[in-house]
Amino acid sequence: MRDDSTLRGRPLAVGGRPEHRGVVATCNYEARRFGIHSAMSSALAMRKCPELLILPPAMEKYRTASRQIMAIYRDYTDDVEPLSLDEAYLDVTGSARCKGSATLIAAEIRERVRETVGVTVSAGVAPNKFIAKIASDWKKPDGLFVVRPQEVDAFVAALPVRKIFGVGKVTAAKLEGLGIETCADLQQWSLVDLHRRFGAFGKRLYELSRGIDHRAVVSHQARKSISVETTYVTDLRTPEACAAEIRALTERLDTRIERAGAAAAVRKLFVKIRFADFQRTTVECVAEATDIPTLLALLEKGLARRKLAVRLLGVGVRLEEDDAAENGQFLLFDASPSGGRRERLA
């Protein structure tokens, strides 16, 4: 849309072709009005909106824009935690820019990105990551929303529990089955009761429903895994066909591991399978290097779980975790082609 004005105002997505089992990577707001969203199959997206134009990804263009945006962020603080090509947390607690005001910093960054990269940026300003992330979504596209420390309690209380980080469809349904629809409802439950119902995640529910989030901005996060996968135009119907694909995928995986310089950090191997009925399974084992016989054994174990044709295969490694990466502050910025206290920008 930035580079071709004729694309503006029409439903547009980036992703794979419907006839090749493609998936929507992202879409503009015109497409979202039809119920289209990322990770939706391209075929379903076209049924929802026959006028949808699906363009192939242009990764080098995105990487160039990402580098430009991240460089602007780092003009204001070294504490930048990228979440994706176009999204990041910034801890501006110690920044002297814009008289130390997180709100002014966010406004200035948004203007600089618009002028230099040609895309709009939405930002959330808040005392912690959880609130900043939600605030960054509040006025999309091209918005700025601020939640001051004294406003956190009221802001969080009104939030639906589905907004809590980590609450997916299953957990949301379980919470709603208990009569818990908002964070205010959740605040009525004790830590003990939430732990009894949800295990270790109960503590996160207890804290986030009260706007408590102690996670720090981590500017250099350790990679936890490396993987490759392929969705097949025609289902793989025999173990032999799957085994041949595992060998080919492993060659690609080895290339990625070498490029990342991660060979010494490998601690597990895994095989991911998605069957023709869209059910998924992952099989893994302890290992310190890729090994075809081991991966084939994992494949065999996974295939035995459903005995159906296979539409997707993936192979990967899990890497040794760096404890330092867990110890971690916030603006959260989200770039869009359409548009004492710690302060976080998202």
C-alpha cells in the first residue's frame, strides 16, 4: 500500500495462494472487516471476500523497513526488545530524550517512522509490558494510547479475560464457565483458588488481572529453537514419502543451524506433523545434534498416533536456555502499512 497507491482502500492480504494451501500472513483493515485475519487459510479468506487481493511476501522489503524502524527506536534507548519485524518493547525509564517523557518520545518516534519509512505506527505507553501491549492495540491503526500509573486499576478491571497474555480459547472458555468474564471478576478469586484450578498459570492470572507484570525489557534474547517446515500441496500418504521429506527438511535445518552458529547449543530434536484432518502432534527427544535415524524414529512414532495422510511436516531443534535471558523493562510500538517509575512503550 505504501509503494502502490492503487492498492489503498481495497481488501488486501499478504500470503500464499489459495490453490497451494496458502495461509494469510497479514492483511489490511479493509480485509479485516470481512473477518479475515492472520493464520487463516487463503482459501477461506477468499470465500469470505472474493474481491480480496493476495500478494506474495516480499521479505527483503520488510527486513529493510524493520532495520530502519528499530534504528529509530534505539536512538531513544538501548533497552529495545523486538517481538517481530515491526513490533517492540522499549524501556525509556532512563532516557533523557523529550524531557524524559514517554508520551512525547512515543509521539516523536511515530512521526519519524512516518517520515522516514512511510508507514504508520501505533504505540502504547504504560508502566509495564502487559498494559503497554494492550494500550498499543487500543487505537489502531495509527494511534497513541497512554495508561498512567494511577489509571492502571480502572483500566485493567474492565478488560475481558481474553485480553490476558496466555489466555487462549480453551482457557477463556474455562474461565467464562466459572463466571469470569472480566479482570474485575478474576480479582475476586484468591491466589490459592486460581492455582488449584489453573496450576502455575494461576499466579499469572492473579497478577495480570491486577495489572502486575514484573517482566523486564530484554534487549538481547537467546534463541530457544530453530526449525523448518513445509505444507504440501498434495498430502503425503505413505511413511516412505514422509521419510524422504524429513531428509530434505533436515538439510535445510542444518543450514539454518550453521547460519545461526547454534550447533553447540542443540539439546533436543523434534518432528512436527499436521495430519489431513488438521490435527497436530509433535514428538521430541534429547539430542545434541541433528541425526537422520533419530528424526525418522520420531516421525514413525508421530505417524502412529493418527494413521492419516500428512499435510505438513517440520523438523527442529531446541536450544540450551540462557538463564540470563530470563532476567530481564516500556513503549510497545506496532508498525502498520495502514496505519522512580518505569515507563514502557509498546
